[in-house]
Amino acid sequence: MTISNGTILGPSYGPNVPASEASGRQCVQLTGTGQYVQFTAQAAANAIVVRYSVPDTADGVGTNSTISLYTNGVFAQKLPVTSKYSWRYGAYPFSNTPGDGKPRNFFDEVRAIGLTINPGDTVRIEKDADDTAGYDIVDLVDLENVAPALTAPGNSTNITGAPYNAVGDGVTDCTTALQSAINTAAGKIVWIPPGKYLITGSINLSPGTQIQGAGMWYTTLIGSPSLYNTSPSSRVTLNGGGSSISLSDFAILGFLNYRNDSEANDGLGGFYGTGSTISRIWVEHTKTGAWIINSKGLVVSDCRFRDTEADGINLAVGMRSTTVTNCTARGNGDDCFPIWPATYTSQTFSPGLNVITHCTGELPFLANGGAIYGGVSNRIEDCLFQDIPYGCGILISTTFPVGGNIFSGTTFAQRCDVIRCGGFDPGYQWRAAVLIPVRVSIDFD
């Protein structure tokens, strides 16, 4: 990027500073009016994601602001930025109290669609006079050429039609409408057209449930900012409850601003039996992106797990022959892609033979990129793990209890890129880029 009067922070590799949690361990701080970063688009795009950091408030509650987007030197729009869902302090599981010191989780992301960017256009992120944050730190910018919204598939029932009458305005509560559509779909696909659908409680997915949206940029199940941190029962949670479930092409946007391990996870959860798929789902600002149990042959593909308080996607109790492929996890508060054959509840399937493949994990503010904690012949392969500031790129370990599901067979971590991983965390001390015990075959190309 071209930098105009901003300050480059980093490279840094120590804990509790923004540059260490930035991609490439560098970022740019804009403090004055008219300061910017700018780059040339290499391909056509109509959508943008900016990873940024703005200051917390003295009370740790955070505040909202904006930053300005320009294309070819012409103002395009304001991008909303906030510190309400970043900045954690002290020791695990961390707090929102600045006085606890040891800050981490500096960054958040904002996305926008509807732009017109051609190859060779300049894209600028600028701090203008009416962008009121004390400073704006810019880490990275993703450009994407998003395909048009999908249309309703055949054999589907539309939740905006009678008798459900959901309204995708982000204000009308659609919890009952969505649950009713699932309960009465009778073999049809539950179709959620473009819009923001307010969800204020858990959605239970019965066997055979099929839900499809218009795309992760177009259909959003959004939580209530005023309710989200008052009770786990008021959050966006899709709970799998059986086999042959299919979820695809929508986003889940939460507003969680703390971590409590005794509370239920939001995002994607539950069990998916056999014959289930989860595809092209974007999950953000939840406790975990996905915490899945008791599933065999589940395929999770093309999903994005962003800025969660805990894991990206955890394959936990009773997971067998499950594939997680072509997914990304960024800015998570725990392992990006863990396989943990836990036993806190009964397991339906013998855990093992799971694979994390062709996935990218980066920039968690705790823990590791890919991790395997036990089970039979699990694999992490053909993945990219980069900029893991407090943990390992790949960890294969007995860190957590697994009952009788100890390592057996051959556990593989192969053909992965591990870049700028490993570092110091005050809780775990120094961590290697790759940490491996016995009975592991490694092939890094």
C-alpha cells in the first residue's frame, strides 16, 4: 500500500501490542485528518472487507466511529468501525476492564458490498475530519467480486410469505417465523431471500432440515445488540438435531463481547448425524463459529469464521469421518480449526478419521491454527496457517481431556504452510510454530 503520513507499526513479535496481531506483523496507524493507505486493485470487485483497530474507551465498553473509503480519489462511502467487540484484557478468559492490563484482540472487521471497482482502480482508506476515533489502524483489505444473489430453489418455501411473514429489515423479530418454517417445511427447502432477519433465540434443526439463503453477502441472520449480551438464550444459535441437515448461503452476525465457557455456544452448534452438509456460511461475533458434536460424514465447506470470542470451528464429541474444507478462520479467540474428541456428553460415533483440508487459519488472539487433541487417524493437510501470534501454527497434543479417545492410528499433519507462527502467551509461555508428540507423520512441502 501507499501510505500518506500514517505510521507503520511493527514488525512486532511480542505479546499485547497491535502489530503482533496484524497480518505480516505490520499495520498502519492513521492519527490525523487526511492520512490514508491506498493500493491498486488487481481485479474487478464489488465488495470489500477492512480489518481495522480503533481505541477502546476508558470504561472498556467501546464506541462507534467511521472511516472513509475512496475509489480513484473520489469519496465512495463511510465504513462503520467500532471497538465494542474487540479489546480484551488480563488473563484467560479475559475481561473488558482496561485496568486489568495485558490487552489483546485489537482488531475487528467491516464489510460492504455494492461497490464498482475495476482493475487498476485505486482504493483508499482515509481518516477524514468527521471520522472521530482517536486513531484508525488498518491491517488488511480484502476485495471480492461477489456473484449476484441466488434465487429461490425449486421445492422451497419462502419465509417472507404466508403463513410465516418474516421481514428482512433487521428490526422485525423473525425467530418464530424461521422456526415455524423449519417445523412445517415437510421436505421442502426453507428459503431465506436477501435481507437481514432479526433472530433473538435458538433455532432448532430437526432431521431433514434444509435452509438456503441468497448468499453469505445477501442473507443475514442478525442478533439484537441490546439483548445479545444479556442471556445466551437471546443469541443467534442454529442447533443441529439429527441427520440429513443442509445449511447453505447465509451469514450469522452476533454481537457477543465477552467469553464465558459455562455458557452455551452461539453460531452453529448441535449434532448432524449422517448425511449432513454446511456450506458457504459466514459467522461473525459469536462465541464460536461452529461447535459440532456427534456427526459422521459431515462436510463443512467454503465457510468463514470471523472475529469470534472462542474457536473458529471445533469438531468435538463423537465426530467421525467429517471433512472441513476450503474454510477460513480469522481473528478468533481460540483455536481456528481444532479436533477435540471430548467426552463431556455421550458420543454417538467413535471419534476419528476427520480431516481439516485446504483451510486457512490466521490471526487468533489466543491458541493455535490447526490442533488435534486425540482420536483415531485425524488429519490436517494442505492448509495455510499464518500469523498465529500467541500459539502454534499446528499443535498435536494431549492438552485437554479426551477420556478413552487417546491418539491412535496415525495422526497426519502434512503439506501445510506455517508462516510467522509460534510466540509467547502469558498463559502458555513460549509456543513453537509446530508442536508434535509421538505417532505423527509430518510432510511439510
